Amino acid sequence: MAPLRIYFDRLLDAVAPKVPRRELSDEERLGLVRRHGDFSLAYSTAVQKKLSYFSEGDGYIAFGTKMSRHFALGDPVADPADRPAYIKRFVEAAGGPWFVQIGADTAKVLAGLGYQVNRFGIDTRLLLPAHDFSGKRNETVRYSERWLAKKGFLLAEGTGDMLQEEIKQLSADWRKKRIIKRWEMGFLNRRFSEELGAGMRRFLLHSPEGRLLAILDFDPLFRDGKVIGYTTAFKRKQTDATPHAEAGLTKFA
């Protein structure tokens, strides 16, 4: 079935509008992200495989092609002042592409070009360290972190370099309980790796006996070469982990 699906995908992709693509090296993409990657999917657009790039060298729009249509992933990775022009050029070149998980500024530009914009959700931002976890709303995360510490669980930040086989097995066990087990979703998400990418951060939860129970990976957000925040990239946990694992580890991070 897969070869037949791939065959039809290629047929449909072949009739999509021909968009000029630019080959950007890993370092070029990451360099642009460090300057302009201030939105949640910016880092992923630079490191995810099988994406194409509409670029003039000073920025890019990451996109994929499916069923004869082009889909832009996130906002342009470019100077904010240049993003409207990038969007307009890409729309013209790609013949009315779709845009996925964009911010308000990109949505306004697209609305001005006649696009209909649908809002499905928001990116919640916590201003740390000023954010206050007090109050009824945060009671569960506070309790989970305290419960884990009281019961002897170990919460720590680390790269996990010495635990790659354990991390790989944890991810494999986690995937066995997913609806789609054979492969990981792409585009909005990217494939999980036991190795951390440049600038990412990882937090780990071990049981009192030393067993790896959960991991939490974050992608960096940048502006003008400086890290301005982090966004959740991956969550993995053992299927028999305590219900407090995810909330407690998130609060610790």
C-alpha cells in the first residue's frame, strides 16, 4: 500500500506550482534562526528533514508539498520588517499556498491578500522567572512536583548522552501506545531523536530505583543572536509512570 501511496503523492506533487527552492545548509538555517527565530516552530523549520525553503539568503519560508498544494510551516524566518514582503512573494510564486501555525502578524498580512484565517488555539507564554505558580489554577503542578520530590524521584536537567539507549527504548515503548505506531508524524511535529540538537534543553525524571521514567525536550527561541525563551518540543514517558510525572517534570523545568 505504501508504494502506491507514494506513487500518487509524486503524481500530485508534480502538478503543484513550481516554487523556486534554495538549498540552505544546516548552519545557514540555524544562523537565520538565531537572528530571527522568535516563534514556536522556528527551530523546527531549521532542523526538520524533508522541508523545502523559499529564500533569498537573508531569510526563508519553510514549506512542504502534498496533494499538489504547498504548505508553509510557521512564520517567515526573517527580519520582522521583511516578513510581509516574503509572504507576498511566496504567495505569488506558490500559487495560493496554505499557511500552518502562524502568528497574528502573518495572519494580518494574509488577510490583506484575501486569505481566510482560522484560529484554532494560542501559544501560552510564561514570563520566567517572574511567573507566579501560586493560586488554585496551578495547584496540580505544584503538588505533582512536591509529590515526586517527597517520594524520592530524581528530577534533573541533562543531555542524556550516557542514556541514549534508555531514551530510545522509552520513546519506542511510548509509541507502542499511540494510534499511529509505525512512524512518527511530520511537518507540525518532527521526528524525535535521542540526541539533542544545538541549543535544545532536556529534563529527565528517574524513579527512586534509578529507572528513566520521562523526558521533556525544549526548543530555543531566538532574537538577534540571543535566546529569549523555550518551547516544548517533545514529551515522552513510560506507560506505567506515575500520573504526576508529566506535570511535575514540567513544573521543575
